Amino acid sequence: MEVSGTGRKVDLVYLEKAISYEAYKLMVDELLAQGRTTGPNQSGDFIHYTQLNQQRMHRLEKTTEVLPVVKEAIGSIRRPQTWLVLTEAWCGDAAQSVPVINILAQLNPLIDLRLLLRDENLELMDQYLTNGTSRSIPKLIGLDTATHEELFTWGPRPTALQESFMGMRSEGLSHDVIKEELQRWYNKDKTISIQQELAGLVAPLPTLP
């Protein structure tokens, strides 16, 4: 799901403490080596989710193929942008999206991808609630690097999947069933939706297949 920019600005303090994708992965590796994860919930379930997510991220880094039209759109960016992502290591949706966001950011040297942990930055997170109520992640905030002005936002899921998720919740399906359905959708979609949605946000696109 994506939202167009509003002219808001992100305080410099958040950008100064945000880290690179590689630093984020190293931090997660180090936490897992200690039997820990990010955030205040250090339950066995959350650590297990983090281990699974680490595997998913590695797989996506190796298997994601960028669509030519998406590569062209990202490459057409001419002004520096900062892509700031709110995330947590245990979040399944983040594991499916953040590696793809990183792959797209690497297509253009004018894009600087930075990551922040949600639970350490709730003041910022609360400015980007889903449906005005939910601290859903990942949340990507695209910024003009020079002015820190918001250009676009994206997250926590591709539009079609977010609609499906809301429908499953309204039907009262269990968390485990919903989680399985989300994973099945991601596997079938093969990152196509997130690629197309992000490309459409950052640059005018021809009709996508």
C-alpha cells in the first residue's frame, strides 16, 4: 500500500541515527548469535521468526530479478533521495520487502537507503500509522535528501496483499492462518508487486505488464 507525499519533513535526528542495510544485517547477525532479536520482545517465538527472516532475506538477495521497466524508472531519478525504512528483525513482511528495497536502491547512486528500528523510534512511527491506528512495518519514507521533505511513503505491504490482509482480519481468521496466507502470496508474487509499486512512486512509468 502506498501513499503520496504530504510535504512533511523528517527530523534530522532520525536520519543521523539511521543505519545502512549492511549494518542492519550485521546487527541482526550479532543479536542472533546472542540468542536475541531487535525490540523489547525477546520471546522464543520472536527469535525464531528472526531466524526465519534472516534466511528469507538471504534468499531474496540471491533470487530477486528486477524488471527492466523498474530498472529504467529507478535509474531515471535525477535528484538525491533518502529512503528511510522503519523495521524490526522479527517482522515477516519486512523480511519480504526490505531486501527488495535495498536491491532497487542500489540501482541508482542518488538513492541512500537507511534503516531505523521501529520500537526505538515510536515518535516517528506514530507519524506514519497505517489507517491512522496501526504501527505496521515495514514503512518506507522517501525523502528529498537536501530538504528532508517527504516525497512518498510505502508499506507495510503491497496494495493487493494489504487488502487481502484486512479482509482476512475482518473474517476473524487466526494469526497463524493469516501468516501462512501472506507467505504463500509473497512466494507467488516473486517481488513483482513491490517492484512495480515503488517504481511507480519514484518516477513516471509506462504501462506495466
